[in-house]
Amino acid sequence: MSFYITSPVSIVFSECSGTRIKTRKRNITVPLDPAAFADAVVQVYLDNAGDLELIAKSIESADLDFSRYGDTFFEVVFTGGRTQPGTTKSDEGERHPYSIIDCEPSRESILPSVIYIQKILRRRPFLIKSLENVMRRFLQSLELFEENERKKLAIFTALAFSQKLSGLPPETVFQPLLKDNLVAKGLVLFFITDFFKEYLVDNSLDDLIAILKRGKMEDNLLDFFPSAKRSAEGFSEHFTKEGLTLLVEYNEKKVFEIKLKEMKSLLTTQIAEEADISEVIETVKQQVNDAKLPEIEVVRILWDVLMDAVQWSGKNQQQNANAALRQVKTWAKLLNTFCSSGKLELELMYKVQVQCYEDAKLMKLFPEIVRSLYDQDVLAEDTIHHWFRKGTNPKGRYVNIYTLSWSPTTDTQALTDTELERHTCRSQNIMSSAGTGIYLF
């Protein structure tokens, strides 16, 4: 036989065992009632006639359980009432006409709501998660909104980032947009276009790129485009038409850098594998045609790749010189193929000039490299004379210019009196390339 004592802790006595067993009562769980919460928030809006300053003060003093109904609160803020689960349609219950969806699609109308939400989040920072949840749900359901409603959401999102709305992470916005059906219908492209246009009103392109980086979308902007328009040309055409020329220029530069990087990686592999020169030449030509790369950039990349492939010695300068000259001689045909004009030859000389100035391993090798390039018919005599007399790249020029001299017929006015005097002091080191009129110190 057992008997119970009613108290917060029930004590059970067992006649058989003589032991006492304590059992605690369970916590009383209050059932969720989001409808009642939504009605209460709606009433606050109605009582204050949509005045967000007064609403914020009333919300602050209201005895409402925001920790349980945060999502419901933002549904009321965005749509004017509680929405049905899984949709953006209004549920039964009270509604107010002062929501973000109900206002005009302009920054002047929507900015006060952003500032209002910022005030709420400062008082209740735990609500940021609820804001993320609601925004994610709405963005994944763009097809359920009207066109002007989608524009309002885009403007709100842009202003939220512009005003640095407390803790709202960019991935909350960008990742939910990448639903295949939304992208295919073009809804995402128009949303993101409105977002970009609005955000760039008060912010720089660098600010926008920073947000895209944080949202892991900087290199994937084409993912916002339907498959039929998903190309660099489609990107440029669309955003140029929308007046976002700065974004177009940025993307073209980005695409260009990616193509250069791909080409450099491919060439590095082929040269490391000692592929046949004719095969490497065809690879470069194909890359140039496909990516429409400027000839000057191709020449720069070729030199970088060739020098990167050299096995440099840590201390032996002579070994480094031999290795560099051997590399030039081995791949001279490749350089000669793409240094097809005096302008490109001069660009190669500038590239060698700067590298010999910046790289300690090559600091004294400029005349020998130029001599080798000349001997291999990569550089013409006129190009070397032009570099000596009229070279325009100042970086390292006045270090390397004294290692090259000119033939007796060269215009000596190319140098100032001071430079000429310094040059003459080094004349004892002249080495002439036979019959060419080009002298190397």
C-alpha cells in the first residue's frame, strides 16, 4: 500500500521496501499561439496609425513573448499579418496596412522600416535569427510575390546592408536565391539587379564587392542568370542596359584575370613537362583566340612562366645566369612567335628590365638576357636602340641603361651630360656583339 502527498515534490512511500521515492512534477508547457501574438502586434500598429516611432516604443513596453514568436513578428512587419506556413499568403486574423509590402517601392518609403527594425534588434538582438529565417523564406518564394512586391523586397535588402542592419549576414540573402526554378524564370536576375542599383546609390562598388565576397558570390555572379543568358557577354549586355557600367567593367576585369590565370597554369604545366614547342605555341594561340587576350598580356605571361620554370640556385650567380640564358635559348621560338612587332618586342624588354631590377637573382643579367634574345632573333636591333633612347618605363631603367651602350652612330643626346659621364666611366667593360652595332657592358 502506498500514499501520496500533494506538493511540488511528490513523495512516494512503499510499504514493501520501506524506501522513499521523490518524483518531480513536469514543467507546465504553454501551447504555442502565434495567431494571438500576431493579432497583438497588429493592434499595436493600428493603435499608433503606422507611426513607426510610436510603434517601436509600444513594442518596447509591450508584454509580448518575442523569444517564442520572433518569426511571426517579422511576418507582421513585412506583410501586415501572419502568413500561412510555407507560403507568403496571409493567414486568417487581424492585418494592418503599414507593412513593407504595402508601401511604395521607393527608398523613401522603405528606409523608415529598416531604421525601425534596427531599433528593435538593438533592444532584442536575439531576433536577428528570426529576421534571417523570414527573409530566407520570402526570398525562396519570390514567385509568390507580385513584381512590385519583389522590388520592395530588393530595396529593403539593399537598404538593410547599406544601413548595416545588425548582424544580417550576406549569405542569408544570396544563397536562398540560387533555387533553380527561380533562376530559370529570371526572377532572381531582376531581384539582384534592383538590389545592386539601390545599394550603389549610397555605397561604392568596393562596398558591394565586399558584400558579395562575404556572401560567397563574388566569383559566381553568373549563377544569378538563366542558363540562356549565362555568359560574360550576357552579363555585360544586361547590366549595361541597366546602367551598372561600373559593375560591368569590374566583371570584365575579373573574367580577364581568370582567363590569364588559366592560361598561365596551362603553360606552366606544359613547360614543366617539357612539351614540344610547336604544341605549346598551338596551345597559346588557341587560348588567345578563345579568350581574346591582348598580345601584350600574352608576352608578359610567357616571360613570367619561362622564368618561373627555371631551377634557380640560392647563391651561385653564375649558375643562375646559365640557367636563365639556357631557358631563353630553349624557348626562343615560343617568344619569337608572339613578339611579332616592335611594340611587343619593346614590351618584352620592359618586362625583362623590371624583373632584373626587382629580382636579386637576375639583377646583373639584363645585358646577357638582352644579348641572348637578340642572338635568337627575338629582339631586333631597332627595338634595343629604341629602348635605349626613348624607353618610357622608368622602373629599373636607370640601373640597367648603363649596362647597354650604343654604336658610334647612335644618338648620344639620349642621355643627359651626367648620365653620359657615368656611362663613359663604365666604357672599359664594353663587350660588342660582332657586326651588330649593339654594345653590351
